[in-house]
Amino acid sequence: MSFAIFILMYISNRNKIKYIYLQQLLMKNQTEKAVLKEEIKTISHTNKINEQKYIDIVNKRFELWHQSLQTCVRLFKTTTSYKKIQLIETSKIKREKGVSQEDISLIYQEINEVFTEAMQELLNQYPNLTQEDLYYCILNYLQLSNDTIKKCMRVESQYALNQRKYRIRKQLSNQTFSVIFDLKNDKR
């Protein structure tokens, strides 16, 4: 009988030790969970701050791009190409013989020279844009009529321009699209 009591006490003691060990393990896990919960809270707060900083940086970058675009327009208005575009816009060249290939080449060349930074920024943001898309965006930003844009781009139909605009709309952010294509957005 004493042997049975000894075995029962031994088993009971072993169970107590195991129970204490498991309780200690549970408390250790709870402590680690509390520390991790606090770390998650800190990281989450840091991420929110970083997210806001990122949004602020993106908005500032957009604002600077928009300002550079406006500056490019002012600069472009001093070129001979702009004068030729204005002649196309205001005269009967639209209906008559059209625009010579040399004039078109000069217009594209001066657009490339003046709008290099603005076009490169667009291309960095939206790499699927083609060179023709970039020209179309610039010509639209200059607030030219569709007839003038068709002449400058050597496009015959309005449908082709509409298709291009639709395709560009799918690629650009709403903010960028509205700056380029909305006339009411600002005074250029």
C-alpha cells in the first residue's frame, strides 16, 4: 500500500511539475504575444506615417510635374512651331493643302526639345505610352482644336483620335488625365 501511495504521490508531483511548466510556458507565450502586439501597433503606426509621407511625396511630385508642364507651355509659345500651329489653328490651312511634312517634323522636334522633362516624367509613370501618345497628350494640353491635332498628327478621322484618347485614359491616373485633357483645369 505504501508503494501505491508513493507511486500516486510521484505521479501527482510529476503532474504538478508538468502543470507548472505548462503554466510558465503559457505565461511566456502571453508575454511574447503582448510584446508582438505592441510591435505590430508600432509598425502599423509607422506604416501609416510612411504611407502618408509617400502620398505627400507623390502629390508633390505630381505638382512639380504640372508646374514644369506649364513652364514648358510658356516656353513652347515662343517657338516658331507654336506660331505655325497657331496659323493652322486660325487659318484656312486646315481646309486647303494641309501642313507640310517639314512643318510637322519641326513641330515634333521642338515639342521634343521643350517638353523633354514633362514627357519623360509621363513615360516613367506610364511606360506603356507610345511616342505618338505623348505628342497627342502635349497637343491636347496646348488646347488645340481636334482639327489642328489631326493635321499635326497626320490623322484623317476623329474616330482615331477618340480611340487614342480612350486608350490613354485607361493608362493614366484620373488626376493626370484631367490635367492633360480637361480645359477647365487651369489657365495655361
